[in-house]
Amino acid sequence: MRVTVYAGSALGNQAIYQEAAAAFAKQLVAEGHEIVYGGGAAGLMGVVADSALAAGGRVTGVIPKHLVDAEVAHQGLTELHIVDTMHQRKQIMADLADAFVALPGGVGTVEEILEAWAWLILGRHGKPMAMLNVDGYWDRLLRMICRMSASGFLREQELGTLASVGDANEFLELVSQWEPPPPRWG
């Protein structure tokens, strides 16, 4: 399975974020899975790539030309796709994915996982989706998702489709039991 991992280009201000990113990547590799990610060497993105590679895993990066210098594209990946735009990056990462997970990160990470989730809700894919909820990082977003449902903007069967997981084992369990929501229209 290829897992698209969205993660911050910064390390965050707590060591637990780096530790969780490294452990998550190593466990995926130990279970025989590949990683697809944003192609950078910095931040949690770099931790994920370095940890997976050190464990003998395959890592594919996808990065736009204009970010190659800004993010210092990772030079040791199994495969690196350099694309023209962020839109191409997100599309290729989604196309390569068998499942998606967001680790802690900033606005880019949030935008990427929410766009992939919107595609799921709209029926563009049926792939499993999760957020690695390190030290409660995603708690407020999870509450907002519950509010969307309570307010009538998210169907009940869509509520658990962007799930919270605590580690790679929980993520893999989620994937093994995954059933996409029924299409909204059709």
C-alpha cells in the first residue's frame, strides 16, 4: 500500500511531533508499505522521509519547481517528481495514494488533507483518510467536524471519514476496516 503523508515543513515546537512522525514512518515501512509525501527535506516532512528510508522503505516525493529551492528538495528519495504547480503536486499525490494521513503541520497540511477529504465526500475517490492526532494536535478540527455534522452540513455517514488515529497500528486497523461513505449525489 502507498500512503500519502501530509506533514509540516517545520518541526513544531515539541519533540513529540518529531518522535511520532519518525515512529509512524518506521512502522509503515516495517509493515511493508510505501510513503508518498511532499518531497521536502525540512520539518516533519523530512523526518518522515529520513525515517522511512533509514528503515529500508520506498519514499516518493512530489514537489513543485518553485519549492525545490525554498524547501530544499530531498535528494535521497526512491523517486522524486518535480512538477510545475501545487495543483499538480496534490493531484499526483492523490493519484499515487491508496490511503491518506495528515501529521501535525500548518496551513498547507490542513489544506491538503481537507481537499483530499472533500474529494472523498464528493465521490472522486474512496480511499481511507486519517489524522495522526499527536498530543491532541487535531482535537479542535475534530470538534469542528462534529459541529459540521450537528449543524447539518455533513451527513452522519460522512462524520467518521476523516478519522483520528494515535499511531500507525491504529491507522492500519482503520485502513483494514475502511468503507467509503455512499456518494452524496447519484
